[in-house]
Amino acid sequence: MCGMKKILIIFGTRPEATKLAPVIKAIKNQPSLKGIVCVFRQHNEMLNQILKVFEIKPDYDLKITLSDKALFSKKINIFKKIKNSIISGISFLKFLRILKKEKPDILMVQGDTSTAFLAAFLAYHFKIKIAHIEAGLRTYDKYNPFPEEINRQLITRLADFHFAPTIQAKNNLLKEGIPEEKIFLTGNTAIDALLIVKEKILNNEKEYEADFSKKYHIDFSNKKIILVTAHRRESFGEGLKNIFSAIKEIAQKRNDVEIIYPVHLNPNVYHLAHELLDGVSNLHLTTPLEYDEFVFLMNRSYLILTDSGGIQEEAPSLKKPVLVMRDKTERTEGIEAGVAKLIGRNKEAIVKETFLLLDNSDIYHRMASGNNPYGDGTAATKIVKAISS
């Protein structure tokens, strides 16, 4: 134990856990490092799926429930909401005690969640060095994406080590005055995680297909699969209505497609999705999927409609065109490389761009054949090497 660097790794959402899983594995394989995993349960059910897939056992499990579902769902009464807030407050106090007890050399956070920022902010008060994975992504519009853009910028001001996934992310940090010796160009750990799981599912592909066919009566053999994700806060309300109206129109006008939408559990998404999309035969609303199931669907899809950040990074490694249903994206490298297209949240634009990819094979193949600008699956190794040295 003498001379080992102690790394406290925190995460609370499924995307964070997915992107940190390869780093946790790499840290465990490095004798000079000791990894300590602390979970903030911002996504509870979905987080458990990732812990299971990647066989991660947290050292600390804090019941922080500052999610929209816990605090704003109409199905949860006011007393339960107050209880959730109290439990979360107590958990933050426990986190302070963890910092005092463990005295980590480095606190590692990923991405742009509010819990990542809060953890970094608290660690700063103990003068603990902070490592930020996926640093430097920017739109420079504080409300798009909301609240992620500001969370990222604030973590940058606190961080000591900045692991940038792309050259553009690195350049953003340099422009903001971050010293170059504090920035490490690594690629994105999402690609590491994706390739690990892809290898597993390819050995059991027929089983995954049979399972989805049985549960949802999906025709994988004769239909083009369109995978959809939509859940961002800045889309709540009118934006999601436009997205859902477009998805419904695509399903109704095209009998050559099967649309699969794993519905996010956030009440602002869940209730509206079922209200507007239930009852269309070739439009399948599923519960949130385990990560390996989701990778299977990405791999089998013809194209992907999404407002997710992570999928913009992952899909090009599977040669799947991505239509990004957002007004702005901090992941512009995919747009510039031609593997993704920013189409906004206008109903007509979503329908038009989807039909274009379904009907124009030349445009489709140009997008599908591009190289992934986000990494090659070695990001975790590069991060651990930098921390070790």
C-alpha cells in the first residue's frame, strides 16, 4: 500500500458509469494505483444495469436522489419529495466524511452532471486534486445543453488534470487559459466501453435478436431498424412534442421500418411519450435497456435519431449514421466528419432528414463509412498512464 496513489472515482448516472467503467478496470490493473468507487444514485435503476454489465462493486453507495423523477414527479407526494431531499442532503454530508477518511490523492469525475460538479466543488475545499474525464466540450451557450454546459465549464475551473477526448476539446481548454501540460489528449472512454461490450454481444447475437422479437414482435430480417433516444431537459415541453410527432409520422408513413424507443424514466419524458406514441404497430416503446442490449440495438440499427451526447460518440464506431435532434451540440467533431448531422427539433426537418437517409443510398453510405473522430478504444489506458506518471 505504501506509495500507492489513491483515486476516488465518483459517478451517479448511467452514461458516467459506462464511460468510467474502462478506467476503473484499467486502474485495478495498475499496481501503483488504488481505485475507490463512490456512487451517487442520480439514475438508480439504469445505474444498476451498468454496474452489473461491467461487474463494478462500489466501495461507497450514497442515496443521492436529486433527479427530476424524485423531486418533480406527480406520482410522488410532497412528503416523499421532502424525504428525498433530506436523504440527499445527508448523503452529501457522508461524502464529506468519505473525503476526510480516504484522503484521496485524486478525485476523478466524468462529463457534465450536477453531481460531478458538486463532488469536484467539495473536493476542492479539501485541496484534493481533480481529474476531469471528457474535458473541454463546449457550445458556449449556457442554456444549451442545460445544465450540462455550465457544469462542464465550472469543473474545468476546478480541475488539475484535463482529459480531452478530441483536438477540438483540447483547443477549447487552451483558449480558456488551461496550461498545455495539464491537458491530455486521450480519445473518449465511451469507445472503450462500447468495444468491450460489442465483443460480448457478437458471440450471442441470435439470443438478443430472439429476445427482442419475442418481447416486442420486432422484425429484424425484413425491416430497417431506427433507434431513437430523446430525453434532454432543454427539449422538455414543445421540443419533445415536435420530436414525438415526427417519430409518429415516420412510423405511420413507412411500413419498411421498425422504430425502437427505450423511454427515459424522467416523468417529463415518460408520460408524454406514452401519451403521444402508444398504439403505433411499428413503433416500440421499451423500458430502459441494459447497456449490452442497447449496444446490440445500435449495432443492428439502420440509423439513429438522438439528442444524446454519448450516442453521437459511439454510433460512428458501429458505422451508423446519426441525426442529432438538438439545436446545438458540444460534440461538433462528428458533424464536421460527416458521420452525424445536426437537424434540430423541428418536426418537418426530422421527418425530411430521416426519409433522405432511408431513400438515398449514396448519402447514407457517405455518413456510414466515415471514421470515428472520438477515439479508438485506448482512452482508459492513456488516462491511467498519465495519472501514474
